[in-house]
Amino acid sequence: GWWGNKQGLQLGIKYIDVFKVKNLDFQAEMNVMRPYTYSHNDTVANWSHYNQPLAHPFGANFFELIGILRYQPAYRWNIELKYIYNRQGLDSAGENFGSNILLNYETRPRDYSFYIGSGIPATVVNTTAYLSYQLKENFFLEGTIMYRTFTLQDPTAGTTKTSSTTYTFGIRLNMFRRQYDY
């Protein structure tokens, strides 16, 4: 649990035509990042650009699982189901547990006993369903439903759980879909 063990791991797999079902694809990814991984004692030298983490949107000190199932049941139709689970150890007021890469790592409370998820445990779960129909070439009608939960287990304030559901419908013309997963 030494704070200076700065490592991360990313594993992924993609399976095309799952169980020989044409146009049914599965993708899975796992991301793990130890505390303080992209931080620095000189806050200008951390691994960020315009104060945004470069390697991963969550910064450091997290565990993440992603599962995506894509299916094209018929010409012009696309369906996508996505599940994202993230568990991160957040900083408390005045204590740096290594999730915020913009903080100086010399402000840590100790040198040992830092593990993935150290700090205040926070869990984010995103579940998304997407449906698209290509009306004409490069002209899409699409809809998305996203359900998101956020659970914070603060030892002093107790457990806080919030959830939200987002519905989007739109027309997309000759451009890639924007992803709002985080």
C-alpha cells in the first residue's frame, strides 16, 4: 500500500458475431488505477491538459468495468446496450487520498495503506439503451435512455444515493454520435 506505487491496468476484449449471430457484437473493458498515479508534487507537471485528466476521466484511485452489446437486427437499424460500473475512493475535506490528480501528492495523509478505493467510497453505475434508424444515407433518427446512480458512503455524513434518468431523441446528420457516459 505504498503511495508511490503508481500503476494502472487496462484490459479489453471484443467478440464479433457472438454465438455466430450475425451483427451481434460484445465488448468488455476493465480499468484499474492506483491512487496518486497521475499526480505530481509540482501541480503544473501532473498528467492533465486544461485541468482535465489525460488518461481517464476519473483521474486515479478507481476500478471500472464496461460492457457493451451492439446489434444490427436489420439493415438501417442499430441497437446498443451499455453498462458502466465505477468504484472510486474520493478525497475528503482536507485529506488527499489520490483521486484528484490536480492535487500535490505531498499533501497525502500518510505514506502507506493506500489501496484502490482508499478514501470515501463512491460508486457510479450507468446503464444505457440506444436505438437508431438510418432514414437515408447519413441521416439518422435515434433515441437513448440512460439510467445513472451515484452512491457516496461518507463515514461522517452517512450514505447518499442519487439517481437520474435521461431520455434523448434526435436527428443526426452525417456525424458521429456524441457519448455522454460520464
